Amino acid sequence: MSSRRNRIADRVFKLWAIGCTLIGIIMLGIFLVNIAIDGLGRIDWDFITSLPSRKAEKAGIYVALLGTVWILVLTAIIAIPVGVAAGIYLEEYGKKSRFASILEINITNLAGVPSIIYGILGLEVFVRTFGLGKSVIAGALTLSLLILPIIIVATREALKAVPKTLREASFALGATKWQTVSKQVLPAASGGIVTGVILAISRAIGETAPLILVGAIVYLNKPPQTPLDQYSVLPMQIFNWISRPEQEFSVNAAAAIIILLLVTFVMNGIAIYLRYRWQRKVKW
Amino acid sequence: MKRKERFVEALLAFSGGLTILTTLGILIVLLIESIAFFNEVSIVEFLTDTQWTPLFADKHYGILALVSGTILTSFIAILVALPIGLSIAVYLNEYAHPRMRQIVKPVLEILAAIPTVVYGFFALTVVTPFLQGFIPGLSGFNSLSPGIVMGIMIIPFISSMSEDALYAVPKSLREASYGMGATRFQTAFRVLIPAASSGIIVSVILAISRAIGETMIVAVAAGQQPRLTLDPLVPVQTITTYIVQVSMGDVEQNSIEFRSIFAAGITLFVFTFVLNTISAKVKRKFQHKYE
């Protein structure tokens, strides 16, 4: 009797759990279809190459799209070397030192700090104290700090996956520590590091809140020419269009969301593909 | 040779040290500006007043009005994400075919990769109108819809971390349970979940912390009206939304209105810091459990 009830409970839970699993996927589906219906018709070459406008049908994402590219490139230039270097230090050098263990706790904490707090930091330090103003470089520096913990953690994971024997073999041949790390360990871990870095950068592209604080602007009639120029980014443009009551701007928002999601998904796709290839190729 | 080695190590250590500067920077910035704020506003008013109206003529600085909005949206999000996320974790661990697992996990991770401003659009233009269909009293901006959408966003956090925790339970426990004739359901809920409870708790705490710091979904769909309420149907304002609202407007720098975002910021920081610290503590205990 009770064993029958147990088996029924088991079945019922299984159905419920399948439902739960599907709900996320169904929501994702509803959502993407909705956006596509709203926005696909609005996307054409004009939409991509037009300047912002107070008239919905004339407005385009040119300035925001180029601003996003600027932010992406500058953030990558700043955050990747620093993040990978810090990851190498923690995994290969600092292992047992007190400094390293403080660093480790600190990085875990930073990863949990809300992104808007990084915006407050950027506003106070880069925009006001350093006098960079509402410039692309101030935005890129802020986002770099935000994604640094992600890059560091990803680098460490990738380095951890490289077996000890490789390092020992290199030392046995008389290589120094840095020769071992730079010529043997880093190349072996490169696949994992690249994957982590791409995911981190794609996170930066979608960020809106910190950039609102450090001064991304919506109405600009030209994209930035130098790192010290003002800028806008796609999420900022989307936020502005969403906040307007007119239906036409909502259509613009949907169209811009399609472009933003396209960029995000392509980057995530590349990262997942690289991870897959790397896992298959490298069997230690 | 030696000198180069040392130089490289110093350079690497310096890169790591930048993260400590970041933390110090956050603390110093929040403290300096908040102290300036609390020179003008008494901390008692800040903690006990029930209204938050720094941008109005009649100024009140009661952070509770923002805290309630933050807690309300986060609570709704967890209410959605916890049962669903945990069920997914149990299902993928105990029921699903390994191949199913390989497909479902990356798809769910897409949910976490979508920019949050996009979720805000979803909440405002799809979920709110849908809910208004059967909740007539629901206003256009409310905490229910962004709360639900935020819950969907954090499902992958809870499901993937809980799954790792369930997976880490020693095989022997699972086999002992099956050996005694238990069903998968009994094994999951009487053996695995209790054994993995600390890992699951960590995932929930981190998800709460994430929800509290979430900005764009609530900025788009929850409204901008600070009020001390637990009614999910009316517009509210969260701590994060207030910071956004002030930054978007043209508030004069160094004014009390401007400084109020740092007071709001430090409140937010304290909340998330406490949650993250608790989760780190639980995690450390949990790591030693089965070794």
C-alpha cells in the first residue's frame, strides 16, 4: 500500500520536475518569439546606420552599436592582461603565501558585489577623481573592474586543469618558473582561458547599470572618435526606448534587443564551442 | 635571469593586488560620501523614517521605503526560482538521462547570459499585461512581474549550484537508500537533499544576493515610487532603481540628493556583503563534511 503511494509520488514528482525544466526553456522560447515578432520587421540597414532621433521611425542604433564596440575593445585590452596575470599569480606563484589567500577571499567577495556598486566606484574614481569625465575609457575601466574576478577565476580553472607532470618535465629540463609557465602551462591552458575571457566580455556587453552611473548618454550625434569622447551603448539605448510610453519606441527597443542578443549569443556560442573542442582535444 | 624572474613575479602579484585596490576603492568611496551624507541627515531618521523623498521639496530619508521594495521583489524572485531550480537539480541528477542533462544545462545557462535590460523589457511588455488579464488590480508598474522575471533569470544559479551539491553526495549514501527499496523520490528528498543541504543553502543565499543587487529589471518594470509596502501589485522602488533614477536625472554633484545615492549604495553593499559572507562560511563547513 505505502509502496504504491511512494511509487505514485515518484511519478508525480517526475512529471512536475520535467515541467519545471521545460518552464525555463518555454519562457525563453516565448520571449524570443515575442521579441522577434515585435522587432524583426524594424531591422534594416537604415536602422543600423541611423543616428538617435526623437522620432521613433527615424531613430537608429549606429552610435550605440559603435559605442558598444569601443567599450568591448577597450575593456578587453584592459581586463584580459590584468585578469590573466592575476590568475597566473594565484595559481602558479602565490599558492601558499598569506598575500595569495587574502587575494583569494577578496576576489570571491568582489564577484558578489552588485554591478551598480562598480558604477558608483567608477563615477567617483574614474569620472570625478581622475577627471576622465563621461568618456568611453571611464566606462571601459569600470567594466574592466567588474569582469576582472570572472577572468581571474576562469584563468585559474584552466591552469588547474594542466597536469603537474607537464610542469615537472619542464623544470627537469632546466627551465625557470616563468619559462615553464609561459612556454608550457599557458599554451596548454589557452583554450580554457579564451573561453572564460569571451564569456566575461560578453557579460560586459550586456551591462547597463554601471554605465548609467559613469555617464553613457543616449542622444549623441556621432560615435566616439577617441577614448576620451562621450559614448552610448546598446543596452543604454534599449533602456531609453523601453522607458518611453510610445508604442513605436517599444518596437525600436525590440529590434535593438535582437541585435544585442545576437552579439551575446554569438559570443557565448563561440565560447561553448571552444570549450567543447578543447575538452575533446586535450586528454591528459 | 633571476632578475627577470623576480620582475615577472612582481608584475603578476601587482595585477592580483589591483583587485584589493578595487575593494578598498569601493569601501573608501562609499564611506567618505556616506559620512558626508550622514552629517546632514541623522542616522536615526535614515533607519526609522518610512518615507524616501530626497528629490521632493519635503525631503524624507527613510531607507526602509527602498529596502521594502528591494526585499519584496527579491522575495518573489526566490519564491519562483527555489522550487523550480531545486526540482530541476533533482531531476537532472536522479531522473534524467545523461544526454538530456547535457542538452538541458547549456540551454538553461542561456537564461543567465541574457542581458538584464532585456528581461526588463520582457517583464514590462509581456508578463505584466499577461498578469493583468487575471489580476485586475495590478498596476502597470509593480513588484510582482519583475519579481517573477527575476526568478526566471536566477533559476540557473540555483539549479546548477544545487546540482553540483547533489552530485557531490557520496555514491554510497545513494546506493544504501536504493538498497533499502526507496524510490528515487524518497532518495532525493530524504537522503540527498538533507545531505547536500549546505550546498543548496549556499546557492539560495547567493541567488538572494544577486536578486537584491539586480538593477535593470526593476528599473524598467517596478516603477519609481518608494513606498513601505508588502503589496506586490503596486509600484515600488528598489535601492538600485533609486541610484539609477538619480544618475539619469541632472542632480547637482556634491548636493545632498547626489550623496543620497552613496547612502543607498552602502546599504546595498552591506546587505550583499553579509549574505556573501554567510554563504562563504556555510561553504567552508560543507567542504569538510565528506572528506
